Amino acid sequence: MAQSLADLASAGARRTLRFFPESSQAEREELRATARELLDTHGEKVLTGLRPVERVMWYLASEGRAEDLVEVVKGQRRDPGGFLVAGARRPRLVLPGLRSLALPERITALERRDLPVTAQLTSVEWRGDDLVWGGYAFIANLPGPSGRIGRFAVLKHGKTGRLIKLRLRRTTSEQATVASGQALHCYDRAGFEVVVSARRLRELAGRGAGQWFLHIGIPGPGGIHTSRVRQRDAGTAGHSQVRHLADGSRLVVGFTKDAVNITVQQPPVEVESCTVVDGELLLVARVRSGAEVPTAVSVTQGATALDSPLTPLPGPNGPNSPNGLPRPSGSAGAFRRYRAVFSLDRLAANDPSGIKTRLFKVALKGADGKGREALLAEDFTTGRHGLAPGRELAVHRDERGRLVLATRPVRPIVDAMTVTGAGELVIEGTYPGEETAKKKVVLRHGVRLEEKELPVELADGRFTVRVEPEAAPQVDGPELPLCPGRWYLFFRDADAWDKSGDIPVTLRPEQVGELPLRFSGPQREDGLRRAFAVDRRDFDRIFIEPERVLGPDEHGAYRQRILREAYFHEQRKLPLRDAVLYLSLGGKQFSDSPRFVYEELVRRGVEVEHIWTQDAGLPEMPAEARVAVWGSRAWYEALARCRYVVVNTVIGDWFVTRPGQRAVQTWHGTPLKKIGADLLGSPKSSPAYIASLPHSYRQFDFVVSPNAYTTEIMSRAYCIEGGMFESGYPRNDVFYAADREERAARVRERLGLPEGKKVVLYAPTWREDQRHASKLYKLDLRIDLAAAQAELGDDHVLLFRKHPKVHGSVPGAGRGFVWDVTRYPDIADLYLVADVLITDYSSALFDFAHSDKPMLFFTYDLEHYRDTLRGLYFDFTTRAPGPLLKTSEELVKALRDVDAVEAEYREKYAQFKKDFCEPGDGLATARVVDRMLAGGPHAVASTDG
């Protein structure tokens, strides 16, 4: 494939183009010279391989049209890849807001490859004997159809290309707009429903074996644009389904290389049963009259290969054969029946212990020695048979109706799901084996990796799990609602250290057609009931999925743009309300300085409504306040109309305060690691973000600073043009509160901390270079928690507080030594109960210094973090108020000798407090609230009275 101009350009040139509005004149000249040289050397063919807007950008760069390029790059930041299309026969690109931009036709002309079709399946169902496919399909950047011809659907034969037209009905699909990821276009009208009637299905079967692919056609510029329809990764639209017809044909409604199709099969041989009798696995196959009989059945797994000849099944086709085999199905004259016999001992030979699964491939061998799929008869029944303790042989099937044999750990299999009138989900199933009595049930989020520990009833080889979706218990922490996303069920040994031995909960294959199970959860305090669904992926792996927290008119980039540009500004025209909107860490917590401002206003009795922002993780919020979900209509209304806004992070460059509105930025930490403009030139810096800082901080009436050191750094690094209010952080008043001992006692009781044990709090920061594939940050765990427990477990507990950006399960949590307190609302409460803090480069060290309690610094990656990744503002090796430790062994030793450590660092600690903890008098919150209310209608309440 020919290289594009972007492929040929250097990384530096691509970065300059990406951040062109913020680039220097020298960088712009260098980019122009690079683009011009590449075009002169390779010709304009290097532009054709680029995406349309990228083609425009490189063209403008080569022509030195800096002002035009600045506007194009800014537009693409608002909506990457978005543009308008003009011209029905000869389509060309038009950039929104830049219609008068002069560009040659060779640059704006759009080919078919520039207008790709997205065609996505979202559901598969049977209405009687009719097959119904649901989904959406659209041409990128063309939200509505053009021309007189409507959309259509066809089945296309994979080999001959023959077409069969199908009935298509247009539907509304908000999913299409959300999935596009675009803010410019609405694709709601892209939904479709395609019906394949029973008559059509019989017609397909009558045409013989073959694959028929579903294609959607959409009229667009230059003619009809078509595409195969793609599958999902879960649910009915992500799994094949087998349909048996009266003539003996099988229709597999499924997928080949991600594309939706119908495969017609007319199998001469089907496996009718596979059971264990007297230590032998007996497989019964039925062969259609006149068909060739396979000679043997082959079972292979790695180096293990077992063959058994197929021999005629003895005995009459009565209720039971002499061998105790089940009654065969079908008329006696239609089939001939054969059997194969395998030794269970040989199948289980060399079977591993533990959780490993061994999958065996089963094939029917013909006289030519070739293997054919072991397809299952319609009435085939799956089963399981015990092997060694904790292991079983599973007689299973896959989604395409093929026989699967596996040796695996004994697995919990669901065979019943019900919902109570109160909205509780009850999951029941089989789980044989004595060792299952020592199991617990864990519900784990598929992306966040957050875990809930659910109660389970185990009796007589069965289990019952009850899921209260609005109040699921944490391993260590409060009961919280299930946040959006997929929650998977696992059984875990009660004394397991981590998730490595978890056994997944699966659904009985005969019942996969019962999903999705949709239900309404319990009634919440707001009177509403959220919707939930139980569905599956990987054929039989079940999960629970709550509905998203934003409504259809709020979800996705397009609707968020409409809310910002239209609804928010409409609400700004309405009168201000006497209310305070709080935002802590993007809605992830009820915490930090906004929490202390809230509590001070409540204490003073200021007559305002309190509204807390909550993100999609559904963290715990104060019962006395109203909650608005980040990005909801209610949140935009509150942001537009609340008289006071108190935040500790930025809101967005689109937000501007209105007359009479007071916005307070409390921020959330004293910086040790470099921030803002001070990162310019580092690998992780974003010139666009840095350029946006002055406007972002103009939003606020004042920015709170905890000390003189932070005032100087934040003023420069965040380009704060107004003055900063050096009041101290409200959150640190907790260390000076008269009732701090009573608060600590309440926190201990809530967490259930044991009496008499020293409490160690571990609160590390995040690493920008440690990411999951989902772009969330990994838990970079370097403490040997098992060794720490062995050494310290008798008289210590370790509270593990992950950074809000970090996702990953904590090994050992829930076993008495390690406590995962990540979801506890506010770290300030944890400071009160902690006897020792372990951290690294987190701003927690500056806060905890107010406590006078010892700190240890687990800086295993100091050189990398300081010199390559982020950079530090001062020499931490000389000013840290505690030891810098490299290994887990050093850390455990320091904890054991923490009194000696405290004595050694007493002078450094005192100097550190002098440098970073002033003001530190417990009055920061009062100062912030007084200034926020000053000159407004609630100023009278700003005195303590």
C-alpha cells in the first residue's frame, strides 16, 4: 500500500501539525518546508491516502496558509473527522464554519473511500418463524439519505454473488449517533429492522449449503454505498444461533469474520447424545439414510489424540437400549445410529489441577481420513461429570451447535433467574462438590475492575445469589449502586489472596435463548427505578448491565454539544437560584475542599440549596443534598443557574460565569510533580491544554491556595491572571477540628477497623505510562502484600487508597490485613484514622504533614518519574519528611521500626511543615466561605455568630 504524506513525515512534523495553533513561527516554517519537500519528491499522490480533513491540513501546511490552518485544527479539536458534504454527483468536503475557505477541487473532492459506511447489528430475534435483525447503518458525515432511492437490505451468496432482497423498515436509533463519536452530526434516523420471513428461510434451505451475507445499501453521493453488517461483542447480536428446519436443514444465523450471515447446513450426521456410563464416555451419532457413515470419532487436545471407531448401535430403538442409553430421537427409518466409546480415564489423563481448562476438538472422520464438524442434533442435552476433586468433564456445545468437550474446574452453572417485586435479582444454579462450601461470590466490573462481594447460599449442590443492584456491598466500604458497565459473576475461595483463582459463572447452554433478561431495580430515593439487563458474551458468560445514567437526549458527543451550546445558554437567561453546585474530582467523590465548604454552609444555616455533581461511577453522596449527574440536563441547568459554584477541577473551556454568579476553584493539591505550563516540552505535555489555561481560570472569582509555595507555582503553571486566595485548603481543617477524635471514631466504626492495631494508609499517585488498553490507568503495585501481611498482620492493617484515575483490583483485600478503601468518600477521614502514611509523589504528603504523624515514601521509580516521566519541583531526596524507600522489604522494615524513623526525621518534618503547611490554623474553610459570600445576598451569614 502506498505511503501517505503523514506516514512519510517525521514525528516532530506530525506533532507540530497537531498543535499548530500553539506552534512557534520557526516550527511553522519547518512544517511548511517538510510538507513542500515531500510533495515535490513524491507527488500529490501522497495526499490521496489521507483522510479528507487531514488532506486539507497537510495541503494548507505546504502552502504556508497559517491562519487558515489554525482555524481548521481548532475545528477538528471540537469534532475530529467531522465535515459537511456538498454535491450529489461530485461530492466535496466543506468544513463547518469555514465555507468560504478557498481550496482546490483535488483537495476537497471526496471518493467512496472518504465516505465509509458503518453498519452495525444490535439485536437478533425470532418472531414466530421469522428472523428479525435490528441495527443501524450510516455513511460517515452524511446523517440523512440523499436521492429518491430508499435504503435496502439484501442477502448475498458468499461464492456466487447471488442476491436476495429483504424487507427493511427504517427505525430510530440513538445508538447510531452515540457510536459515531461525532459532535457535528445526528444519525438517529439510521436505524433499521430487517425481516427474513419463514418463506425466505425455507427458500435459502432449498438452495443448498452455503453462506449468505447481510448487506445494507444506502443512497449517497455518486450512487449506492453498501456494506456488510458487523456483529457486536455481546448479546443476541454477538452470538450465532442455530435454527433447525422441518426438512432436516440447519440455519446458523451468525458471523464470519465479524460479518452477519446465514449459513445453510444439511448435515448427513449429527451427534445425538454424549453421556458417561460406567467410566466411559458414550457418543451416539445418527446418520441419515443413504449418507456415508463416518468411520471414527476423533478427540484431540494438544498432543493428546484419541480415536474411537463408530460402530452400529446394538439393541432396538425402544425406551432404553441394553446399554442404558437414552431413547434416540427421530423415526427409526430416517436414521441409522452408531456409537463411539472413550475411556474417561484416558480423557482425564494428565489433566491439570487448579483453574486451567482443556478444550478438546471433536471431529467425525470419514473414509478419506478427513475430519468433519461434530454437529449436534436439535434435542442434544449438555452435561457434566465429576473427575478428580475440583475438576469435571463438561459435555458442552458452542454457539454454532458443535460438540465441545472440556476438562475444567467445577463450574457454577446458572439454570434459573428471577426478579422479585422489589427489584432484587435472584440467580440460581448448580455447583456440585464439597469444596464449594468454602466459596464466596464476587461481582466484578469489566473495565473499572471494581469488586462487590455478594452473599451466597450453598446447599445440596446448588447456589443462590441475590443481587440488590442499588445497594451492592463493597469488599471494604459502603453499599453502593451498580454503576454502568458490565458486571461479571465469579466464585472465589473464601481465603483466596487475589482473583487469579476465580471461577466464572456461566449459563446453561440450553437457556442462552432466554437472554437478555430485562428488569427494573428497586425504587430509589428520587422515586425512579433504573433499568437493568442480564446478558452474555463468549456464548455463556453472563453479566449484569445497568442502564447508562444519562438519558437518550443527553448521551454522546452530539447531544452534549447541543446541551452546551443551546440548553446551557437558554438556562443562563433564567434568574439565578440561591443554590450551590459542588464538583469534586469530576463528580467521582463527595470529598475534598468542596465537601468542607458544603459542611460549613450547612453549619452556618445559609439558606441555599445544595447540589452535588455525581459521575457515572455513582459514588456515595450526602443524603441531604440533591444530586445531578455530570453531563445531564439537570447538571447543565444547575451550572447555569446556581448562584455559587464550588469546584476542585476545571469545568471546560465553554463555561463562563454570568453576572451575579460566584465560582470558586479550591483545587486539589500542593504540587510536587510538575503541572500545567511547567510540563511544556516534556513527552506528556499538551500545548493545546496549556494554551487553554488562561481562559479556564478566568472562569473563577478566586483560586484557593494552601501556601505561598503553591501560590507561586500555580500562578505561573496554570497562567492564572487574577489573584490567588492564600487561605489554606479547607480540606486540611480536619486536622485542627475540635471533634477530630470523634470523627475518627466514627470512621473506624464505619470501616469496621479492629481495635488495637496500627493503621497504615497507602495512597500512591498514578503513572501516565501505565495504561490499560481501555486508556484507564493501571494499578502499578510494587508492595509484596503477602509478605507484608506475614510480617505485620498481627498488629497492623493496611488501608489501600487507589488514585481516582487508577483501576485494578487490590490483592488480599477483605482478608483482614489489606482494606481497599478506594470507594470511601473522602481521604480526609482516612487521614484521621491513619497512624502512618505511605505515599510517593502524591500531594497527600503535604496534607498529611498537618497531622504530625510519620510518613514513608515508596519511591521505587524515583529516577524514571523525576527525570523522564513527570519531573519534580524540588529535590525530594533532601527535603522529604521521611525515608525514600526502593523495595517492598525496606518498606516493611521501616513500618516495623516506624518510631525510630519518626525520631530520625523529626527536624526535617518540622521544616517541611514550616515550608508547606502555613496557614495551618483550622480556619481555611471559614475564610473561603466568607470571601465567597462577601458582597452577595448571603453575606450576613458569613459570620460565625
